[in-house]
Amino acid sequence: MEGILVGSHHIRQDSTANNIQQIKITLENLTKKFDTLDRNMNHNTAEVVNMRAVVTSCEQAANFCSDKVDELTRMVTELTRSNREMEATLQQGNLTNVVHNIAKTINANFKHGDIVDIFRAKAKPNKKQPIIVRMNNNENRNIWLEKRRTLIQTNHNIEGIPKTTKIYINEALTIANKSLLYHTKSFAHENNYKFVWVKDGKIFLRETEESRIIRIDSLTLLQKQRSINAVSSET
């Protein structure tokens, strides 16, 4: 009996040793797998960080390009405006005689040489061609612009133009500024802004008489104003 008991004790010791060895092997394998997983996670984390850096860099590049486009647009607009700074646009009329008659009506008489050129601008099909009046200085141009309301407030009697014909005097704008003015007016209408106007080729926006004046010189700035309004309406 004692022999049997001793033999049983040795068998249990061998079995326990084998189990411990198997556990060690399993732990080593798990450790290796964990290390591999940890390395992969670190690698993936590094890739995510790199990707975020790339995305950030792309966003910065996009913002830079957008700013440059806006800057170039403003430069082109300013250069074109400087070439047209002595122009006023009349939406109706028959060139020289009509321009002289309008000048008398609004008390904006001018001397010989004040007007450099008068011509019709190109227009889309079925659209009336406005008359471009190029003046030799800003002072003469501003006189016309300041007195243009006379044509709206009174019934004109201008030779060569029917009395029922409406006459508008506006600043001559570049194509880019015409588009920007259109979008600004749309924004003002959608957001209940009361005032949109142009002065010296620059576009301005104002919500009420008490509100601050906002100069709109790009679609990007207009979009920022749209975002500001959206946030304000949510709060």
C-alpha cells in the first residue's frame, strides 16, 4: 500500500509540472501575440497621426489657396475698377444726346472734355444694352451718382426717351463684382438685411440703420457672414 501511495504522489507531481509548463508556454504565446498586437496598434496610431497631419496640411493648403483666389479676385477687381472708376452706367438712352439731356435734367451739367467716351456695352440676347459713360475724373462721376435719385423721384421729360421709360444710373462694375453683388442681394433678401449698396466699386451690407456696416469683397466673406447668421439664429 505504501508503494502505491508513493507512486501516486510522483504521478501527480509530473502532471502538475506538465500543466505548469503548458501554462508557461501559453503565457509566452499570449505575450508574443500581445506584443505583436501592441506593435500593430502603435503602427496604426502612427499612421492615424500621419493621416491627420496630411489632412490638416491639405486643409491649410486649401484655405491658403482660397485666400489667394480671393486676394487675386480683389486685385483684378481693383485693377478693373481703377480703369473704370470714371464710368457710370445708364440703363436706358440713345448715347450722346440722351446723356446731355439727362445731365441737364439732374443738374449735372458738364463742360466739353468732362466726358471721355460714350458707348453701348455688350449685353445678353433680348437684354437692353446699357450705355457706358466714361468721365475724366471721379468728381464728375460722383455728381451723377449723387443726383441720380432725381430721375426716380420726379417724372422726367427727356428728349428722345419716352416718359414711361425708367432710367437708372449706376456704377459700372466688373463681371466679378456684378456676380458678388447679385449673391449679396440674395443673402440680404434671405436674411432680412435692409441695405445693400455699392460705392467706388465696393459692395456694402447692413442689417438695420443701427447695425455696423459690413464690406463684402469676396464670396468667402459672404459665406462666413452666412455662417455667423446661422449660429446667431440657433442661440
